[in-house]
Amino acid sequence: MYTFIILICTLGMPCFMAGDATTTLYHTPEACVQAGSLKRDEFTRGLVAMGYSLVHSDVRCELAPPSA
């Protein structure tokens, strides 16, 4: 089972990392990346709407800890 981590960097703001705030776990890395990419796109649209310039963004999926 996998969970995603998103990294977003903009001009004028430090880079930040965000994880999946839900308890959803994904069975495959592909499904995890797809869900993480959708969430990243939501974040970046909001930041661009507030006037920030996107420098870099990335989605990574990692194995969830056994207790998750």
C-alpha cells in the first residue's frame, strides 16, 4: 500500500511538502501517483491564482508504514 508526498516550490515562498491528509492508501504506485498529481494540481492552481510563480513541483509515492 502506498501514500503520496507532494513538494511544491514557488518564487517568493519557501518550498513546502504536503502528504495525503486522509487515511486513503493506494494499492499500486500508479494509482498513488495519479491521486497525488490531482492534489498537486489543485494546490498549484490555487497558488497561481494568488499570484505565485511555480518553480517546481513533484509527487512521490512511498510505501505506507505497516501501522497505517
